[in-house]
Amino acid sequence: MWPSTLSTALLALMPLGGGGVLFRAYAPDNVTDIPEQAPTFEKRGCNTGANFPSNDAIKLKNNLQNNNPDQLSYLPARSLLEWSLGDAKICVFNKYPFENTHIKRWEAGWVTGYIKDSCCGGNSQCYDGTGACHGDSGLSLAATLLHSARDCPS
């Protein structure tokens, strides 16, 4: 026997003064014979690309956040920027078709550190990972931390 969803509704039509009709539906709250599964959310993605030293990711983060951190880089619609240091590279994408923005070096450093901490932890070697950051306009941008010899995904 296949599990089935049970639902019951009471429908009512009520005449309104002036010639209209009000339609109402009364239904019990989510009556099913199968418990609902809580949705799962993935806040980041950790991959298994070419590994690189975690220290290079830390150096890249520190460089972006400590050397001219307020410098804005233009990131037009459907484009990417990349920064690298040693064997670590951060790629930041604006995937919107018509929205332009700018990104501060500090924000690129922040997402570098976030991905490194989330995906590499205290390991001496790190693999690819993804995260999100924001442009100065508030636009959500996709970011990927990877080995500097690899091309940024598009």
C-alpha cells in the first residue's frame, strides 16, 4: 500500500449584499499520514579539487583585508574578478544579467576566510570551496576558493 495524503475541506458560498458572493474554504491544518521532513539548506559547498596550502588562503585573506581594504573593484553584470597569492585564488562572480556592482578588497578577503574556515578547518591542506559575499550595492555574489593554477568556474 502506498502512503497517501489525507485532506478534507469545507467549502461555503455566502451571498453578499449588492449581488456578490463570498467563497470560503475551511481546511484542517496539514492533515497527512506522513510526517513532514524538515528542509535542508546548504550555506556553502566544499569540493575536492586540487589541494593547496591552507596558509596560502590565510595569506590571501590577510592581504585583501589589510592592504587597501576599502579599494573598490568594478564588477559588471555577468563577469568575474580574481585575486591570488601563492597557490590560493579567490574568484568572485556577478551572475546577474543586468546588474553592475563593486566589491571591496575587504569583502573578497572576508569570503576567502569564510570558505577557508568552513571547508578546510585546521587542516594544512585545503580544497575548493564556495560561498557568498556582497557588492557595495548589496548584490549577492558567488565566490570560489581554489588552487591558483585552476581556472575560475564560470
